[in-house]
Amino acid sequence: MVDSELRMIEMQFTTLDGQLKSIEVSHERYKDALELGKVVDGSSTYFAPIEKSDLLIKPAKETFSQLPWNRAVGKVFCDIYHPAERADEFGKERELESSPRYVLKKMLAEANESGYILQAGVEMEYFILDNGSPVDRYGYFSTTPLDKGAPHRRELLQTLESVGIEGEYMHHEVATGQNEICLRHNNALTMADNIMSFKFIAKNLLALKGLGITFMPKPFAGINGSGMHIHMSLRDTQSGINLFHGEERVSQIAKYFIGGVLKHAKALAAIAAPTVNSYKRLVAGYEAPVYVTWGHMNRSALVRIPSFNSAKAARIELRMPDPSSNPYLVYACTLAAGLEGVEARIDPGEPCSENTYHTEGKYPILPANPVQALEELRKDRLFENVLGSDALQRYISIKSDEWNQYTKLNPDWNPLEITKWEIERYLEAA
């Protein structure tokens, strides 16, 4: 229910590289925007060339909420459209093919036509900072008063639930000052929206406390980085039955899905681990995947089958994504890879039951840096179909430019070093 205090609305949208952007309008103007949309500059957000830069954003009304800490302001996610070029096209605008939200919606529609619904959950890891340093000196499952993040996690979860985003659990993570909140499963589009809302709300709440928060994948050398582990299952569109549950805990369909994900994992890295800093996280020994394999309960594997105690909870966990990634693109590309595995019956091989960090040379390895990942993405025809050639080329251009900026100052790649350039680039913006 909209509060009478409402005065302004942030109309938000997500860029290809996962940045949340917004334009603010008055409550009165928002009524017009609901019907007509709002024109924005697409060239400054890499969606359109400068000579044809106008784009139209239209609110997805079901995503509207008022800011719990300031009910005079609301926010809503928007879909991006090509503007009408003729008067008879008003109200009939086409969605922009390179819009991340559209990419996911299109992929989910294709899955639905094949009889599948993608259910998704997520583990969000992040650091709380005090003057740029971890807010406490303690680790996994610490309790108060040692765990300085606990009061902030509780407030964050309550705030999320006040706008309809349900949590599952939360705790202090392995690294000092590191936290995790797991969001309850939902349909994949809602989950991608919820991830963007999570980051927006968390940053605002911590700022109001005079503290910092970072979703940078690896802000500190020598300790674990932050992941955005995604949990997934396929439901039957007619019955709603979880198709990933089977006699061997997971079904053959789930195994084929894993096979597709493993086949495309190296190219998927460019989407799920999108920044220079992402590849400082994907090194052996820090609970982040390095090798392309899968296993039951194995946290060193790329794809893990978590423990579960009911058919409804059967799922797989992809451990490569980090919170700097674009969740719409991560879900779309992972779903496409998995469905190819189902359709082609791709065998993932035997599950890995050993610590992969001690198996050098035994399994295929993920890209070691962004250049290698982008090269894999260029070669992957599946993801070109998912993203569209225009979005793919724009994404590769954005990420190549990012790499070039980094190497101008840091020509020698050192995966164990966190550079000043990375801190300045990602600490606040990731």
C-alpha cells in the first residue's frame, strides 16, 4: 500500500555490467511515466551509440516499494525500450534486446515453452567496513559481541522482509568482517530483482550508520573473498514438481543440467566473475572454485549438490558467481547452459569427492584472468544466442576496456595482490 508521504520515485535499471542506475521523478510525474515511460540517455550507459542515444524506460509496476528508511521516496525497477520513431508506434515500443532484464525474461520464456520453470536462491556474501577495514577481527559463525556485523544483518533482513524479500538464514562468514545472508528461493526474475534490491538497501542502511559495505569479490589479500552462490532447480510448468529430485538424491535431469553448465563453464566465467578483481578470488585455497567439476557437498567443486532433507529442496549450487556480477545475465546464461545439457543429455562425469585444490592437472581449469574468460566467451555460440550479438559485443568491449585500464598501471598479473586500482574501482561500486 502506497503511503501518503510519497513524494519522489527512483526509476531504476541495470546496465550490462551490473551497475544499478536511476532517474528520479516526482510522484505526479511518475503517474505519467507509468503510462508513457521516461526517456533516458542510453549512450552514457553503453546501451546505444551517441548518434542514436535516446531510450525509454518503463516501470515494472510489481517491483515498486517505498524506501523503509525514507517513505517519502519510492523505487521501482524499469524495463528498457526502443523509443517510438513514429506517432502510430506510441505505446507499442519494443523492449531493448540488450537490456539485462529482457535477456533473462526471454530465456525464462524459452524454458517455459519447454516445460521448465527456473527456481533460484542465492547466498550473498559481503564485508562490513569501518574506515575501509573489516568491522571485526573474527570469523566463521562468530557470535556477539565478537561478531560486530550481527546487529546490521538483523536490521538488513528485517528491512528486506518489509519490502517482500524473504531471507533464509544469516551468519558471520569465514573472513574477518565478512557476512552472509541467504535469500529464500523464488522465480529467477524476482530473485535477480531481489539481488539488486539487496545491494541497494544494504549500501544505504550501512551508510546511515556511518559504516561501509563492499560487494567487491576480493577486497583483502590473504583471506576469503565474497561469493554470490546461486542455487537452482527446475520445476515442471504443469505440476510444479521439482525435477531435480531423484533416487540418487538428484535426478538424471539435474545431472544433465550440470553437464551443460560444466561444458560452458569457462565462457560463463566472463559473466559470473566479470571484473579484474573477480580472478583474485578464484584461486585455490579460499573456498572459491578453480576446477571445472561437480560433487556432493564438496565446497571445492564448481557445482555442488548441497545436503537437503526433502524433495522440494533438491537443487544444485553454482559457486563461481560473485556479487559484482549482473544477476540477470548470470541466471540467463546458466539456464541456457543447463538446458542445453538436458536437451543433449550431456554427461557431467563422475562426481568429485576429493579436495580439488590438491588435484592439480586432474580437472579442466577455469580461466585465470579476464582476458582468458573473454576469449572463451567470444567463442561460445550458445551465449551469443542468449545475449544477442549486440549485447555480447558491448559487454566484451566494456570488460576489455576495464582490463586495459588495469594493465596500464599493473602490467604484471599477480592473482595474490589486491592493487590500489582495484580498491578505487570496485570497493564502493561493486
